[in-house]
Amino acid sequence: MFLTPFSLLCLILNKPSVSSNSSSSFGPDVVSLEWSHEDNNNDANGSDYESGSEVGGLSSPSPGSLQRLPQCIIIGARKCGTRALLEFLSIHSRIVTARDEVHFFDEDSKYNLGIEWYRQQMPYSTPDQLTIEKTPAYFVTDSAPERIKAMDPSVKLIVIVRDPVVRLISDYAQLNANKVAKGERPLRAFERMVLTPEGDVDINYKPVKTSIYAFYYQRWTEIFPSSQILVVDGDRLIDDPFPEVRKVEDFLDIGHEVTVEHFSFNATKGFYCIRVPGTDMEKCLNETKGRRHPHISSSLIQQLRKFYASYNRQFYLMIGQHFNWPE
């Protein structure tokens, strides 16, 4: 029997490759992956999977306000700009946002607390406002789609993606920074983390796997219609946020309030901040965002781009959108 390199890798990983008779939409050039239990938990190399406080929502009850379950959830992906998008959306008067990542649908200990516990983690909102929660771990958690549907089958979902190689490097940089901040030993060099001893891309390294958007996105479309899922361009959100925020306003059907005047490029930080129109006041993400990436050799970058190329093309077909990520 002739084995393609990808099929051989599947056998090495003890994972079945996709045959021509498979019901999966993945083509023969894409490694078949499996949801694993580890996807339900934070990475052992750093639990801060894009954690931190979010700003927005009502800090105290006002007349007619209640804590409501979210009508929209930003489910990921990690290190693609979920925090930035939430901050940008908080400008809109009809949006209130959960202050923290709740991790309700990806952590069994929290999910077992029940839906009323989850509701109590939400901000107060009025009947004409939408509540949004974001936890990037949901995107890669096998139980999250069914759990979210059980809460509300009509909920709207937002997925943010960016160049998978850049996302991978950013993920590694944050995990390493987290360990250093805790006084722990730093991670091994990037090359040693993302490659096997034989020099192949290590698909079992969670940050590598997270950038295979097609694998995870397919699972969500098996549970929710694509009309309820918006894919946001995370690279464009960094370079020119206004058009992407406008897309979200349209998706949520809340009218247009956010304008180009709400954004100000901060040359020192290297990314856009929120500006109060008509003033010089601006609000930027904290210093942990936009951190410096480690130097990666051009040969390794090319190896990673080649590895992700077939997955990227499959993802483009799934969403009917092309991001032109380098191959």
C-alpha cells in the first residue's frame, strides 16, 4: 500500500488518516486530527491562555437591567486579537462585555456549577443591549460546541484568525513570558518546542495544533449553521481595525456606532488604541499585548508555512474567504 507523507505521519501519531470514503471534508493532504482531553484544560506550560480583565458592561445595576446569558460569544482563536476586538466592541452603546474570561464551557469544574452560575458572571444589561463573553479556549475544546448549543442554539459566535505561523510564534512568546514572570524556568527554544527530534513539525505541541483552524472550525459547523459564525481577520484587525469592527456590527445587527475616529495608531506601542473622538485621550491594551517575538530562522518559518499550507487552503474553502497567508 502506498502511503503519502501525511498518511505516514498519521500512522506515527496513531491517528487514522482521511480516506476517500470519509465523511470528513478534509482532503487527502490534510492530517486527520483528534480532539483530545488536554484541549479541555489550560496548557501545562502556562495557564494564562489569553487571560486578563476585559473592560465594558455595566459595573452596577441600573433600572431595568439584568444579568443575561450572552447572545454572542467570541470563541477564539487564542493570540488572534480576541481581547482587542472585545475592547473595540465595548465602544458600542448596545454591547456589554463580561469582565473576565469565564471558561465555563471548557472547564468541567466550572460547567458543573450550572447555567445560573454562568449567568451570574455576566454584566448587567438592558433589554436593548447584547451581552458578549470571550474565552479563546472554547475554540479548541471538544465539548464546547455542544455545551454552548445546549445553552442557546441561536447564539452568535465569532472566530478570529490570523497567519497561523505568526499566531504560533505569538503563542509561544506568551507562554514563555508567563513562565518567566512566575519565576519558573523558561521554555526550551522555539525550534525545540515546535519540532520533533527527527526535525518534523510536532503536531502534538498544542500551540502548533491550535493554528490548524480548519480542524476546529469544522467541528463548530457540525453543531452550528455557518450563518451564526463570523470569521474575523485578525491580521487586518491589527493593521486597520475599523472595517473588521464594522463587519461585527453588521453580523450582530446592532447598527453602526463605531467610527474611524474611535481608533488611533500608537506608534510607540505599534498597534491601534481606542480614542475618545474630539480629544487626545486614548486607551490602549496593556503592555503584555504586542510583546516582542523571538527571532526565528527563515528556514524554520518556511517549514512551518509549508506544513500549514494545505490546512489553510481547506479552511478557505470552508469559510468562502481567502486570507492569502504566505505559503
